Amino acid sequence: MTTPPVCNYEGSDYQTSFWEQGGREYEDRAEAIALRRLLPKSGKLMLELGAGAGRNTPRYAGFEKIVVLDYSTTQLAQARQKLGRSTKYIYVAADIYRLPFRDQQFDAATMIRTLHHMADAPKALSQIQNILQPGAIFILEFANKLNLKSILRYWLGRQDWNPFTLESVEFVKLNFDFHPQAIRNWLKALNFTVEKTLTVSHFRLGILKRIIPPSLLAALDGIFQPSGALWQFTPSVFIKARKPSGSGARVIPLHVINLFKCPDCGNENLEAREEHIYCPTCQSKWAVHDGIYDFRQQMEST
């Protein structure tokens, strides 16, 4: 099956170099404020898409179980080291375009700082819609092409692409900015209802971050975030969307194996074997190593 290309952080020190040493405390605090405003206080089963090293995962503590998903196993290993081996967390390496989960299971999902790596964003969003229960909440963050900096650069002739058009722009390989209306159009086509929009990182300027403490800058950001209901001109936008209510939701499974389906053939009756998961329908084998379920590629037959 051919799928769009994937941005792989395997072996990356992204958590350390970008977040811990990259002067991003303000952005992290501002995103925490947005998540508190949008996230349900509690729930049964949460899916965190593009979890990386688990930066946001502790913010979902109200959920009974959290599936921590990323394409990179090294990022997941860092998340497991941070979060621990509690049964609350299930670590899954998978391609968002080929999610290995049974339909209509999760009562919430988040996708923060991940959509900007999606070459086919509508396809990724459709995969997420499939695995959410009726009435489930989906919190999506996206990189906004209609931000003030890009508008000014365009007006001054310093960038070629037009921030006002709906198509996405790939400014670096597998790094995309999206127009807010395009995101809303895609969500509407998947029958999501957008309940709230927040603008985030209003003050993402080096000079401001150098002279104003991150806690104060984030608090100021929090004051302006609700303006997202009127306009979106910040580099980051958060959306709270809801899948339509209806029947078909599944009961949270007692055993982890019952979360999964084969990403190759769609079979839901997988078998837990020693160090791998086996699909009796297509004979695929998916590795399980050190607590991480790896559905990226089949294991080679021995």
C-alpha cells in the first residue's frame, strides 16, 4: 500500500535541542494553557498522535488510559523513560496514514505540532475520524500560513507564496503551513463540528522572549487566545472539534491486543505472540520490543 512520505524523528534529540535547550519555554507554557481550555477533564481512552518524547502526555492525566503514538521508537523510548511503565500508558510506533486501531474506540484524541509534517493532511485526518467514538473530542494544532509575519513578508515582497490562498505551503521538506479555512473545510468534510478555536504563540518573537519571563509572556498569551473565535493571525492555532454523536462506540478493551487491527488487511482478531503480534488473516507479524508496539513495517520472516 502506497502512503505519503513520513517525517521520521528516529535518533533525533528533538526534545532536548528544541524544547529543553531551544528557548521554547514560553511556547510550551502557552500550549499548556490552550490544552487546559480545550481538553475534557476526564475520559476513558485517549490517543495522543505525534506524542514525541511525551512532553504533553502528563497534561492528559484525567484519562484512564493513554495511547502514546509516534513514528519514532527512539522518541517513544524517551517518553517511556519519562512517564514510566504504568499500565496507564500504551506505547505505539505507527504511521498516522495507517493507524493500527479498531474503529470507534477513543473518546478523545490530540494532535499537537504534528499535522505540519503531513503531506496529505486530509488523509491523516480521515484516519483519526475513523478511530474516534461518536461524540468524541479531537484537539488539533496546526501551523498557520495566515500569520502576521508571513503576511508582512508577502506584502514587502520577501516571500513568493501567498498567505491568503487556501493551499498548504511546504516551506521546508515535510514542513507545511495551512490556511485556517482549509483546516475547517477538511474537518467539515469529515463531519466534525468545530466547537472552539484558540490562537496561540502571539508573542513568538526572539526579543520578547529574551526580555519578558516565559511565565508572564504565556499568561499574556492566554489572555489573547480566545480571540481565535474572531480571527487567526498567530503562527499556531488550536481547534477543538467534535465527532457527531451516534451509535457504535466500543467498550474500552480489557486487554491491549483488543485495541488493535492489522494495518495491512484490517483484521481485528490479532494474536499476541512472544515478542510480536500476529495477524492470522494475512500472516503479518508486528514487533513488540521493550514495551513498544511497532506497526510501522512487518517483521521479516525467519
